[in-house]
Amino acid sequence: MDALPPYIKVSKAGVLVEVYVAPRAKRSQVTALHGGYPKIALAAPPIEGRANEELISFLRDLFGLPRSRIELVRGDTSKRKLLLLKGISVQEARKRLENPQKSA
């Protein structure tokens, strides 16, 4: 197996993924790498937690996980977010973040 990129870590609880978000986009999508982290454009403003909810909803669809298996660990008010994904392999998380169009 290849070495993991710096934005993915394994924990006992699941897979930790660090992302960079860009709110107020036309649509939610993984766009590129930003400072070594996947950049996710979000179709929601960073007001009253709407961008965080849009991020979780987007990741739910991207990974095919129920809401209960995605947890925002760190970055509630930051553009850099750390999320815990439960019930998905490291390889699958990496594949879906690096090739979102092919995985969905």
C-alpha cells in the first residue's frame, strides 16, 4: 500500500480526514488540493453552522455513509476541518476524495 497522504490518519474510532473548505460556492464538490488538503467547495454560507451541515451532507453522499457515522472533530469555525468517518476503509476514503467523479 502507498504511504498515506498527510490529510488522512487512522484512529481506533475510524478514519480521520482533514479538509479545507470554501463556502459560498455555486455547488458543493471536491475541487483540488489546497496546502496539501482536499479543498471542498460548499454551496452554503458560513453562517449559523450552515456550511458545516452542508459539508457533512456532501460527505454523506460522497462516502455513502449515514449522518451518524460522520463527526466534525475540529474546526467548527475554521476553514480547515478534521472529520471522523466511521465504517469506511482508508483506501476507500482516499479514493473518493482523490477521484470524486469516478466514485459517486
